[in-house]
Amino acid sequence: MTQNTPLSARLPRLPLHPDDVTQRVLSAAQLRARGVSAAQTSAQCLPGGPWQHLLPGVYLLHPGPPTGQERLHGALLYAGRPPVSARRTAAGAPDAGYGEAMVTGVAALALHGFASVAELGTLHRIDVLVPRTRRLRSTRFVEVLRTASMPDPVGVGEVPVAPVERALADAVAATVDAADVRRLLTEAVRDGHCEPAAVVRELSEAKLLGRTAVVNAVDALLAEGRAVAEARLYAMVREYGLPEPVWNVELRLPGGPDLGGVDAYWPDHAVAVELDSRAPRHGAPGRRGGRAQEDPQWSAYAAKREHLERLGITVVHLTPRKLREALDQQATVVRTALMAAADREPAAYVMVLPR
């Protein structure tokens, strides 16, 4: 081939696959690893050429507009960009080139399947989480979020995505409209994406609980979470054939002080179930740099439980997460407590009042 042959004609044959986004969007390092020089890449990206310069150091290997998946892959390549000349994954496949970067914010919620956010292809911005030590600027449609505490990513297909609660906190931080904040937080709990306590903990660590829109939305979030957990508890009793308890009652010693409320109580067995729907409101302990603090809600739970058990009442402590992920196991725990009642000393007499 002569010296006058155009650079584009001397390109090595690239293993492009139309259905594989990782072959349609490549970083400069990945192109070099495939034998494409910087000069050849630049020639392909000239006006009217077959390639495009999608982001700094990232190229789209076709002339049409990028799809949502191509923009997503490009954003991760831009934020990750580790050396890829010889890197391989444990399975032996070529490294995707994402490094420690992961998608967060609204784009992550779209990948997690939130119905209240726009489809990935219509988003104007893709948030990408990277370690604080990275010196990387936001550019074009990529918003770079640096953090000292990188969460463990969740794999959605081949894409590393922040866990729902972290993605929510990052989305809320960038959302001004109070109705949008409320809609996101409510859907997270109502549709079973995560538990209220985990969401509020992330919002607290991100120092977002001082915003009026967030405070109001958190109230709705906790109410939604409580309603969902109670519905699961009702379903557990009926689906697993447990005796019908009295629901949502206050216990009190005759002529004495209140013992507190419980979510379900079997008077003949002296067994109570209490849902742990706690959520930190201020100063949550910190993966993002905060320090652990005593939880006054947990202290109150523990004191009440200890008092009831001194009176001979068995207290079964259930969390919304356990009810969501292992309903059969929780039914077994309650059934075991009811069956064990016959072998225990009789409990003190308590009054049962509507709550």
C-alpha cells in the first residue's frame, strides 16, 4: 500500500458487532489496543467521516446519533478510562474499561426500573460516581460526582450501577421540584426497590435532610414504608395459616403504666410482633465520613422489649426487609414463638387497648 493511501483505508479491521454497544463506543486506549493510531482515529472523525468524537477520549464508531446505551457506555468509559491494552476480566473477556466508575442518579434509577423517571435514551444528563481522588471534570452530557465512599456497584446487565438508595440520594441532590422528590422516594418503597431506613440513611449522610422538600417527602416515604410492611405482615398471617391476632394495640398493666404499642398480639399465647420501621432523621452514622451515634429509637425499642419480656410476653422483632425477602422464614419464627407458649410460665395479665 503506497504512502498516498488515505489513513482511513489503512485502518486495521475492527471486530465491530452491531448488537454490542461495547464495540460501537471505544476509548482512545481501546482503539490503540486494537491497532488504531491517534492519527487514524482523528481522520475517521473528520466532518462527514464514519466516526464521531463522543466525549474526550471516547469515540462513537458510526455516523448517526448515539443511542441511550451508547451514551451510557461512553460516559462510563470517560469516567473510568483505565489502561486497557492487555487487561482481561476474571472470565477472560476483554475489560469494559469502566475502572471504578458507576452510574448513579436518575440514569441509575432508570436502569433499576423506576417508572417515574424518563427512559435512558431521553435523559439529558448521566451522573457517574468516581473516587474523590480522580481529577475529572464534568463535560457535555456527563456529570461527574466524586465521593470518598464508593458503594459496591450493582450489575444491571453489564453496567455497574450504584445501589438504589445511593442513586436516589444523588438524584434527590440534583432535583429541585418537591413533587419530583416525593414521587421518587415513594416509588422506591412502594415498588419494593429498597427499605425506607436505607433511603433516609443515605439522605442523612448526603446532608439532604435539611431541605424542606426532602423533609416533607421523607414523611411520605416513611408512611408508605409502614403501610407496605403492615400489608406484608397481614399477608403473612393469612397465607401461612397463623392464628388471627389483634392488630395495632396498646398494652397496659391494670392500674399501671402503658407498656407501649405492638403491631400484632396473640393474647392467648402472650406473643407480640413489632415492626422495626425506624429510620434515622439526623446525624446518621457514616460511610461518607460521619461517625456512628447512638440510635434513640433503637434504645426505646430495646427498653420496651425488655420490659415486656420480663412480664413473660415474647416479642418477635420483624423488619420490613425480612418481610420482603424471606416471608416464609418470618412466618416460621412467629409460629415457633406461638407453639412455645405452652412450655412457658404464664405471662402477667395485661390490658389490650386499641391503638
